[in-house]
Amino acid sequence: MRAGPLLLRVTSAVLGFQLLLGGLLTFAFISSEAHIVTGFVLFILAIATMVAWLAAKPSFRPMKVVTVVIVVLILLQIILGESTLNSGNQAVAFLHFLNALAIFGATISGSFMAMRWEKMTKANASPEGNANAGRSSA
């Protein structure tokens, strides 16, 4: 398995855990430290995933875009989270929640694109895929 898809799977799993922690924090079952630490771990994983996809061969531009968007959204998420903790403003907390949904959507979308990319690169690497590469299905 290539580094990009593997890192995206790990990032997706940590994101799921982060969403769980966010829910527990919202209803005051946990303190904010676990959610904050997991958020920074997620940010580091997202950067590593982005670097892996930017360096991936063969290049897959949609994944490059998605991983950059995920990193930017997580950076915005950290800023919104810190602002929410410092101010207690419920409007900023709501934006933090909406941004979390955007991160989740981008990550799920990226996961499906990565699976498709892996399937395409495996098919093109097989002898049958190379033999059929120049043929049209029309």
C-alpha cells in the first residue's frame, strides 16, 4: 500500500476519534485537553498526508487539492477552537462545528478518491491493464 492512501486512512480514523471527543466535550463528559491534543495530532497527520499526496507518483491532482483543503480547514479549526475557548462565544463555537463537518466531508471524499486512485493505478500496472491501455471501450 502506498503512503498517501495509508496516511489518509489513519487520518480518517483519528478524525473519527476527534469527532467523538468533540461530542463528549460538548456535553461536558471530558475536559478540553484530550480534544485539543487530538486536534494537533490530526493536524500533523493531515500535513504528512498532504506531503505524501503532493509527492505521489503517478500524480493525482484531485487528491492534491483535497489534502491541501483539509490542512487549511484544520488550521482554521484550530483558530476557531482557540477563539471559542478564550471567548466562550457560541457563534464562534457553531462555526467550529460547521468547519468540523466540512473537514469530515473533505476527508470522506478524499478517502473515496484515494480508493479509486489505488484501483486505477493497480489496474494500469497489471499486464492486462497495460495491454488494454490504448484501446477504447466504445
